[in-house]
Amino acid sequence: MPLFSTEEYRERIRKTEAAMAEAGVDVLVSADPANMNYLTGYDGWSFYVPQVVVVSADADEPVWIGRGMDVAGAKLTTFLSHDNIIGYPDDYVQNPVKHPLHFVADRLKERGWGKKRVGVELDAYYYTARSDRSLREGLPEATFVNADLLVNWIRLVKSDAEIALMKEAGKISEKVMATALERVRPGVRECDAVAAVYKAQMSGTEEFGGDYPSIVPMMPTGEKTATPHLTWTDEPYGNETAVNLELAACRHRYHSPLARTAWIGKNPPEKLTRIADVTVEGLDTTLAAIKPGMRCEEVELVWREIIAKAGLEKESRIGYPIGVNYPPDWGEHTASLRPGDKTVLKPNMCFHMILGMWMDNWGFECSEALRVTENGCETFAEFPRKLFVID
């Protein structure tokens, strides 16, 4: 059964149709699995083959079109009537001659949408170049519009029901981080520590279980802490080394990331303790400054002024929106906490503020998943902000 009420899905669709009208889109073909989930409730590991949700102001509800064997999953997880759940035959899968988007095009023409202004998500991970070409081949009389991120921007402000799931994910993330810090010890293989993290992510708390996050645990050690997106090896942890822990928890596809850094040994280097102190001060100060009405660039400026006093600077953004998502990313790809982003903060916008300071051959990370409230912000997890020393 769908996760949210039918009324909530219909409100999301109403907002989508309004955005479509403003963008000059008659029919939206969404291939982003997070947007498909958001609009209909569909939830399945089927995004490795083409699938779409089609929204049209001419229709009472969206249409889900996917692989035939996934039709039952759509019936179980969406609010859609069964007439609006359509499966394509399996010989469309990985066929060099015909493509599932040819099938989609035929279904659009059957519904009288073959000559409409069709919006497509040109930068969505799972909307491939071949998908786009095939849809255009099948709809030669349609006018195509780039509707990339149209639904993503609507997702930026969460409902109270979505916030409830992210709060649950935040509680799981506390357990996940505590597990990582317990397992990171000299002689323990990195892969075994990661295995414990995975177990914590899936088992969740006694009250509620976890889901698979959209990004794997990122736990680089030593010199690899100088870069953010490395994972793990099967080597044992040694002494006198740092470990970055960028982890997350997920509850019904809603995410709450959390990053910290640990030092294995008795005496962390002075440069590491110094940058940890500055980073945590910047995080504390920036969180305290956030309030509705601020622009994203103003949030980043608070952080930048703090680290500038210590003679430091950071080129990359310090945060991005989070919520419902699927691999390979938990970010929503819309606003960014960085100079020049004039997006205005509103209550129930949710961000991952990650303050990663990556130097030449070492680094430090500290992050929080947060919700903008009516008069400030709150974090989804409660976990000490510091450099953890494991001696």
C-alpha cells in the first residue's frame, strides 16, 4: 500500500501540474525514481530498466509505465488505479532494436498526447540518451521541453508526514555513527567495520527498521581522508591514523546523513585538532544563524566568515537539500548552500550541511542533516560534534 495518503499525493500532483503550466509543459514524462516515488508512491529496485511516470493535466491521475514483471509492485506501492499501471513486454528489455520508450510513446499517442508539449528530465540519471532518442522517434509530432528538476523543486519543501520519516531516519543515523565509532579499532579490517555499519543501517532501532541508503558508507583512512568520496578496503586499521565517516540512515527512502572524523591513537596532530575546532565552531554558528527568509548564500557566508578568521577557505558548497531518493545520490539537485544561490529558506526545507575540510594529504568532516523550522532550524540527529579520539 502507498506510504502517504491519497490526498497528499494529489496535492503533490496539483503542484506539479501548476509548475508544468508555468513551464509550458502539457505532458511530463518523469524517469527519476525519486520523482516517481514522490508522485505515486512507487518503490522498487527496478530503475535499472527504463520506467516512467506520466503526468498530464488532461488526466485524473498519473500513469505508471514500466517493465511487465514490475506491474504487481506498482499495484502494491502506488495509489494509482490499475488502469493507470501499464507494463511493457519483456522483449523490450535490453533489446538493440526496440526500446521501452518506444512503448511509452505509443501509450502517449493512444491517450491523445502525441502532439503535445512533452517535458522530459534531460539530466536525470536514468533517462539515458537512448531513452530520449527513442521517445522523440516515437513522438515525431510532439514538441519537447526540458523539464529537468521540475518535480525536484516541488520536493524541496517537505510535508509533516515526510518530516516524520526523516526524524526516524535521524534516530537510526545516531546508532549507525555510534556503531562505526565502536568498530573502528586497530587491527579491525575496514570491510568488517563497514559490515557492522550496514547491519546498523538495516536493523534500525527497536521501534523501526532501516532502508538501504542511496550512497554507500564512505570511510576513507589516512591520506585518503584528503578526499570525500572514497569507500573502504580489506586492510586492517592501524595506529596514529584518521578515519572520515560519512554515513547515513534511510527510512522508507527518506534520508538523514551524518559525518564525523575519528583519530585512532592517543595524540592527534595539532593541525587536525585545530581544524576540527574551527570546523565545529563554524557548524555550530551556522546552524544557530539559520532561519526562514535567509538566502542559501547568506547561510554559507556565516560559515565562510568563521573559517576566514582562522585563515581558511573552502571552495565547494557546504550543503544541499535531502529527502526521498534512490541510488546513486541522496541529494535533490536543486538549491545549494554556496555563494550566488539566492534560494530563500522556508520551513520544512531539509538540508545536509557537510563541512568537509580536505587538505593535501589529510582532512576532517563534520555534518548535520537539518530541517528549517518556523524560527530557526533543528537537526535530525543528536550526536557530539568533535574529533573523536580512539586510543
